[in-house]
Amino acid sequence: MPNWSKKGLVFETARQGVGGWMAHSALTPTPYRLDEERIRVYAGFRDREGVSRIGYVDVRADDPTAVLGVSAEPVLELGRGGCFDDNGMILGDVIEVAGDVYLFYVGFQHVARAKFLAFTGLAVSRDRGASFQRVQDTPILDRAPGRSTIGAVHSVQREGDHWRLWYAVGDDWEFIDGRPFPRYHIRHVKTDNLAVMPRADQVCLRPQGSEYRIGRPRVYRRDDGYVMYFTRGNLNGEYFPGVATSGDGIHWIRHDESLGMALSSCGWDSRTICYPALIGQGGRLLMFYNGNDMGVDGFGVAEAMLPHGEGGLRACG
């Protein structure tokens, strides 16, 4: 596994944000290559009430700490009142299919007797990712037995005529000091039609030991199978990435000790590292990620040389 070198906080939302919709945070930063010179990092930016909308930050591909531009308006606004995404959204995945850009996102909804509901929507861009239109006002991954509260897609792959999706599934809550926190684990499903999601799926990873949640799976293909980066939380309040490998994308072996990254001694990622997402750049890998309080400051980047034997590592899709 790579050894990561941190390059610092790239986008400080409170300082560099544009407009009241981008007051703080940059949740689940997800890179997408625009061209040889630019990488677009999509994220969920929160307003002062904590409600997030999808926007982007463009950075230089050869120097990802250099910001080239910021979306003046959200590329995807909140859903209609009463819909599954009327109270915020975070990034799931961004992939290109037949010239269109598909944005999978997780919409949040407040309800009376639970902290929130979170399910997956789909929007499509035909202007190279400058704006997106919802495919439908309802989730493509909705409630089902075993996922009554969360169905959050975070990796999508197109293989032949089939779609493969990896997502977090939640069904209940963990109460810590009287406060509810979502419990979830990682599952996988294959479908030939995103409008018809099978209810039968496969468990990939469950929490172990003192963990109560494991999610935000980011899956990448490599020459000998797949590698997954995810985020895990435990009862001690730790929230930190893990890594796993698989030959088929369904059965996984964890290698958390080989992550090759640690908390900083002080600053924006000294208490938490979470939601890593990778993209290749020449002979390097870039990791965009969030820090303390799930990205309240913005997002940062780390880089690593591609290790021997992983030259084929590439994002799904």
C-alpha cells in the first residue's frame, strides 16, 4: 500500500467559499478529471444552518494545492420539500458514461423520530459537469429490509452492460452519551438498470471490535483485483480510514494497518481523518480527504508514488 505525504489544507471553505451556501465544510470531496491540467473536486458545502449543497473546486493537476476556480452556485440544489434530499446532500461518486457525467449523491431528510434518513439519488450533466439535472425526485437506492434509515452509494463501476455499486447500509442507531449516531456497514449490488435496484445484495464489510460504523467505501480497480478505502468509527470516538483488498469486489480482507497515513500533531486533521478519495496523476496517486469534525474546515490532499505492482490502480468507472 502507498505511504502518503500530506500536502495540507487545499480549500478552506470559511475563507475561500463563495456565497452563503458555502459557509463551511466540504463534505466527502470526490475528484474528477476535467482535462490534463485540471482536477475538479466535487463536495457538499454547508450553509450557516448546516445544510449542504453540491459544488466544486478546481485544482491544478500537477499541483493539487493550487486552486484554479470555485463554483459560483451549486451544481445541484436541494430537492423539493418533502423529498428525500430536501435537507442536504453529500457526494457519492462521479463517473463519465458515453460522454455524460453521472453524479451519485446521498440526500438527507429530517423526520420526527430519527436523527435523519439518507438515501441515494442520481443526477446527470451534459455540460461536462458544470450543472446537473436529477434523473428523478425519488432515490435510486431507497428503503428495503435491512436498510431502513441509510442507503448511501459511494462507489460505482460500469462493467460491460452491468452497474456495480458499493454503499453503506444503516438500520439503527448507537447511543453515545445520550446522543444517537448511525450504525452502518458496507454492501454491494449489481444491476443492469439503475432504475431497478435488486433487493438481494452482498455484505462486504461489517464493523469489528469496538467499531459501530464502517462506510463511505471508495473502490478502485487494480491489476490483481480491487482495493477499497473506507472510514470507520468506534465507541471511543475515533474516526479514521481503513483499507481492504478483494479479488472479486465482494469478499474483502482488511489491511487497516497498511494505510500509510497518521493524524497530524496539530491543526485541521489532528483529531480525525476521513472520507479519502483517490485519483491518479502521472506516476503518483492523489488522495483528497476531510479532517476534524467530518470536514468542517474544508478538504486537504496527500500524495504517494504508485507502488510496484499497483500501476493498474484506477478509479471505478
